[in-house]
Amino acid sequence: MFRVLVAASLVLLMAGSALAQAPQSPPTRVRGTVESLDGQTLVVKSREGPLVTIALAPNFAVRSVLAKTLADIKAGDYVASTSVRDREGKLRALELHIFSDAQRGQSEGQFPWDLVPDSIMTNAFVTGIAAAPQGGVMKVRFKDGEAEVIVPSDTPVVAYGAGDASLLKKGATVFVIARPDADGKLSAPAVTAEKDGVKPPM
């Protein structure tokens, strides 16, 4: 009997270890407009066209975005920029968002993004900003290196602000980072939503 219990315990431990080591599905980034919100079920008309259903967490958070400018950013701020490389190989920003103090260090680094083909996301600390023709150049540092990002004067710049479920009305622009389960169903703990005409650009 003792041997049976030990063997059963080992099987459970191995199963638990396998589950813990199972790779998490990559996130699905949903961009579009709200079609409906029913309790914790959010339906988004994606920018690609199809409707996407997302199960929101019981205590889901809603963040708004506030319009800012490059002049609002200073050395030491933690920011994220979506960029593409120009013909000279330099990063040119498509959008720039400023993280809150509570988000400092979140997903730090540089990695592929899907705002447009071949776009790059850089989450980093600002080390300096210099004026440039028709915009500015932002220097940033992250855990694996540093970069310079050209920020044209027409680049959308936003910061995160407070929000609630009332922002999730039909037609509002939203951005959601969701996770698919084994069946492909999406869930998310938070939504970034349009407020006062300022839309999430990321």
C-alpha cells in the first residue's frame, strides 16, 4: 500500500511539473472597435474585419489614453515606441506611449510587433531627447542595449489614464492583449480604450 501511495504521489508530482513547464500560448493582440459588452464578454470588431469575442477577468481593468506630446517626456521616463526602420536603417516611430510609474520595467526590451508589417516595439528608459527637423530624436536604454528613435512631429503620443467599463461603448476604439486557451478562446485581464476622442495607437 505504501509503495502504491508513493508511486501515485510521484505521478502527480510529474504531472504538476509538466503542467508548470508547459509553454504559454503567445498573446493575441486585438485592435478594433467595441461591438458589445455583456457582463464580462467583450465583442470587438477587429481592424481585420471579423468579430472577436474576449472573456474578461471578473475584476477586469479598463485604461484610457491621454493625448501628450514629445515635450511631455523627460529623461528617466519609461516609454514604449512602435517603430519601423527607414531606408537608412533608423527607427522611425509610428506611435509612442508613456508608461505609468506602476508599469516601469514592464516587458523591457526590443521585440517584433504587429501594428504594421515589420514593426518593432521598444520598451525602454529615456536617456535624452534632442530636437530634429520636423520632430525629435529620443535616445533610450533597455536591458539588452540602447537605441535612437526618430519621432516625427505627427507621431501620436499618449499616456495611460484612468477608465472604467463605461468607456466600452459600441464604436469605441480598443486595444486588448488576450491569451488563447487550449480551445483558442481568448481571455484578458484589461482593456485599453478610447476616451474623449483619443484612441489607443498601439
